[in-house]
Amino acid sequence: MTRREVRTGAAAAPVGTCSQGIVAGGFLFTSGCTPHAPGSRRVAPTVSGQTRQALENIRAILAEHDLTLDDVVRCTVYLQHINQDFAEFDAAFAELFTPPGPARTTVGSDLLDVLVTVDAVAPLR
């Protein structure tokens, strides 16, 4: 199986030694996208703002293969404060996906100075 890296300046650079995305087996897999704005690395102060930015970063990675958020079939979401932030996160998430949304798992996690991280899987067209 061949693997190809996906990288774009339109999304925040990944933290650590990972790719923004990998194409393999007919799918595009994103790394966990943080809510950092590309270039400035600014982070919104709210869960909804961070959710939107993380998904905008995913959108930019997908666009490198002419995909959109509507192509996403699976997401894993990590919330720093799952009990207090789930409803706000879920409302922002719903704004960016056309029903039916992707399959999703949402878990609480100790994150590096952010409230939300999201990864996604989309089949290539």
C-alpha cells in the first residue's frame, strides 16, 4: 500500500512529528487538527470558536484532494472538558456538516493548551 503525505499552508501546521494528513487505501486520514489559526497560531477563547477553527483546518486539508466536510465519514473528537463543553461543541460541529453528519466518537482528553482537537477520515473521489 502506498502512502502519500497531505500538507497545506491553509491549515495550521501539525504539532509534533506527524503529517497533516495521509492518503492511503482510497481514504484521506487527517491528524488531530487543533484549533490554531494558520500562520498566527491564535486560538479562539471558546469551545465553539475552537471547534470551528479545527474543522476549518480539516476543510483545508481535505481541499488538497478536492474533498469537503460533506465527504467526511468518520471523526474522532477530543474535548478537554467533555462534561461542561459537549453541548457547545456539538452545536458548532452541527453547523458545519450537512445531515447526516459523519460517524463520530467524542472523548475527554488532556489536551495541550486547547479545548478541542478533531481528526477525520474521508474516502477519495
